[in-house]
Amino acid sequence: MIENKTYNNVINTLKNIGTAHEQIATVTTGDIFDINLEKMEEFVLMHVNPVNVTTGDFGLTYNFQIFICDLVSEDANWTATNIQSANNLSNEQEVLSETLQISVDIISLLRHSLQQSAAGVNDINDPLYFGEGQQTLEPFTERFDNLLTGWVFSISILVANDFDACAVPITARGQGE
């Protein structure tokens, strides 16, 4: 029997992946515009935005937008040690490069689900989540209370679900009339 994975299982797995990544300092979920960036002190930020869930024959597909972003340091804040070139007005290119690599890391972990299961893959109930399809990563730069730049991508995560009607909490009598 399959132990069906819940929304909480999927969100917590994504958060665990972000927390375990050594370059990600903060992991959040929900609407991106609900984040209070003024109070956030630690970046790189991984933000998980739930989009929808679709049913398939043998499972559920959870669809998310993943944001990987960092603060851009403008040249007024630079010291002699972090000036890359006299032509650069910010470190936006460096931030885009680093956050792109982190995004690819997240995609890689979800494509190769074996890495997620500490116990191995001999049990159907091991915590396996499979990233489906190809991702298009889009750069963004937003000026909220600070300059934030990075990448956003959509990802679909397939989890097994047996759709066991016998386990639905309803009364035993028939439902038809």
C-alpha cells in the first residue's frame, strides 16, 4: 500500500532542499508579494510559490514557481575589495550567475530523486518526489525596498497517490440516489 504524500510533505521537502543548500540562507513559501523584505536580513532567498495541483492516473502533480534571489549591491556601497571593474555599477551580473547555479542545483535534486531519500529507494514509501518536464529559467530584477535579482522557474513535482476510495472518511452507506 502506498503512503500518499500530502501537500505538507511536498512543501516540507522543498523547504528541506533549500535549507540543506549551503548557499541558501532563507526559505519561504506563499505569495512572493507577501514577503517582508525589509525585515529579511539573510540572503540568498529561495521562495516557493504554489500554483496548482493536477491529478493523473497514478499520482498528483504539484506545480510551483521557485524564486532564487539575492540582493544587488550598488556601487555606492562597495569597498575597494568588491569593486570588480570601473565599468560595473552593481554586482547584478555576479548575483545572476550565482542564483542561476543555485536554481540548477534545485532542479538537479528534483530530477534525480534518489538524492532525496536518505534510506535508499527499496521502499515505495520512501520520500521520493520527481521533477517533471523541462524548466525555463527567467531572470528578474525587482526594486522593492531594496534591489533584488535572481531567477524564477516553474517546476512540476509528481508524487504517487493510490486514490484509495476505501480510506475516504464518509459514512458507510451508498452516496447515490
